[in-house]
Amino acid sequence: MCSDVRWKLCWENELQLADHVELSDFFRKTYGPTGLFNANPFEGSRSWAGARPELRAIGYDQSGVAAHMGLLRRFIKVGRVDLLVAELGLYGVRADLERLGISHSIRVMLPTLHELGVPFAFGTVRQALRKHIESLVDTGRSPYCRTSSHAPRYQSRVAINRLRALMKHLSSFCQLAG
């Protein structure tokens, strides 16, 4: 079934209103089972929550949108260096395609990351998806692929410690890359 999925990489300005309507329906159905709060941002024809992606990888099959991953480039200051990173988000796979391996084909985004000159990407997902995302980035192949998670309840000291750990990792990366 995964071979029936066709991937389309498109810039945000290439999407038409009909695309946004189809994507918002996909996100409501995909995120709704995790809680109504997660589906609310996608009411009407809004196909993003928070920051709007600039590039999307959208998987289609005979039933419509099958999977999605959004990308937004950002700069993070590490010491005195502005490091270009890609924030990957709005990740979803349609419920009837879960556990069939379709998520591994999201790697269609990797050549685009290289073309954009993005040396580092990060994303945020629910704790329930951590092992799944770890399998996608294949941490055994690259010393630069790391995952971390957040505590179930927000604790400011934990968030600060994680931010420090991320900054330390990015500093090491800048030294290796430079």
C-alpha cells in the first residue's frame, strides 16, 4: 500500500484554497483523536497551527492526503554563530495507513534539506511518537541525529536544562562543521 503514495513537495505559496481545505480536514481527522484541543487550530480552511510552514511534503493516495510533513527554516544563535536550522512539524499519517511503513517514505524531504543548505533539523512531537520518530531518523547512522523528549507535565527547570543541552549540542555541531 505504501507504494501507492505519491509525494509532492510544494512551497506554501503554491498551495491553492482547495489544498488548504483538504489539508485542514486531514489534520482535524489526524490530530482529533489525540484531543479536541489539537484539532481546533484546523477549523475552516486553516492548514497550519502556530507558525506556517514554508515547504510541505504531502503524500497522496487514491483517498486523498495520506501523510504530511511541514518545514520552516529558522536561525538559532549558538554563541556568536547564527546557525540555519529546519523546524519539521505538522507531521501526520492518516489512521488507516498507520503501521504500514508509509512514515519511512517521509525521507523524501531529506534531499530538499540538503538543497536548502540546512545542516540541522529539529521537530517536536508528543511523547507517544518518540520511538517512531527515532526510527525515522535512524540514529545509528549519524552522530548528528539525536532525540530528546519533554516531561509529561511542564516544569520550567526541566525546560531550561533541555535548552542548555540543545545549545551545548549545537555548539559542538558548529565546531565540527566549522
